[in-house]
Amino acid sequence: MLKRYELPPCPVETTLALMGDRWKLLIVRDLLTGTKRFGELKKSLDGISQKVLTQHLRLMEESGLVHREVFAEVPPKVEYTLTELGRSLKSIHDAMWRWGEEYKKRLASEKAQHET
């Protein structure tokens, strides 16, 4: 596990260590739209297990990207929100979105050319 204050010397490696996993990127995607409960995140992240989601949320909380708030209710209500630091990942998310859209368009164009 990456310790918050023991980061690699390369900034790209630091970012990958914190976010270089599809689930973490998708958790950020979902939390960029606002606070979510655990069940909402699980439902949105098709294929993730409860254990893996819990682990990733804990790691993201430890690294300062996510804030976890527990409400004193029965059953307990827990909400997750991006911290200011977590929200700063929006530009990375948006760049990946744009790149993915462009890639899909190019692939579709190449496929159409090969079919004619």
C-alpha cells in the first residue's frame, strides 16, 4: 500500500500509484457529480465487489481524495464525497473522457473505411 507521505519521485508514477486502477477512476467519475452513498456507487460500478469497493474507498480516503461521513442512524448511513484534492482530478478525468471519445470516433471511421 502506498503511504501518503512516501511517494515515488516521478509525478506520473505518483498519479498512477494513487489512481492507476479502473475502479478508482470510475469512483472519481461518479463522485464528480456529487456525494454518493455506498449502494449508489456499487450499483453504478458494474462488476465491482463490495470488498473491492470498500478497499478502494478506504485507500482513497487515506490518500486524502475522498471524505467519508458516517451518520448515527440505524442502519448506519455512510456518504462519500470528493475532497478538494479529489475534485482536482476533474481535469484528468475530462482529458481521459475527450481522448476516449476521439479514439472511439477514429476506430469507427477506420471500421467504416474497411467495410466499403
